[in-house]
Amino acid sequence: MHPFNPNLLSSKTTPESDSKIQQFRQQLTIKCPDGKTRLFSWHLRMTPGAWRLYFSDDLGPGKIVIGYINLKLK
């Protein structure tokens, strides 16, 4: 398996900015089914509108866990 490569996705996928992480750390930090708490800073933009799908690639190559799907955090 290869490491996560955001350039292979059809939508723009980037980590959240440091300022947004500081502002929304509580909303982006989620306890996962495996009992670990993770920061979900990677996000995929979904349009039309300002929808975001936040995910973590901490599970290792070829695996992600989705933590948050909603409108862009403001």
C-alpha cells in the first residue's frame, strides 16, 4: 500500500489551516470507534455549496476514517 496522496482525488483535498485548527479544534477532534481520539484536519471540498468531508489518514496506508460531514466551519 502507498501512503495517502491527496493529488489522486478528483476533488480538492487539503489539511485545514493552523488558524482554523486552533479555532475549531473541539469540533475537529473526535473519538473514533477504536477508542482513540483523532484530529480530523484533512478535508475534501464538496460542491455546490460549502460542504466539507473531514477525515483522518491515521489508520495507515490505504485506510481513512471519516469524522465529520457538514457545511464549512465558520
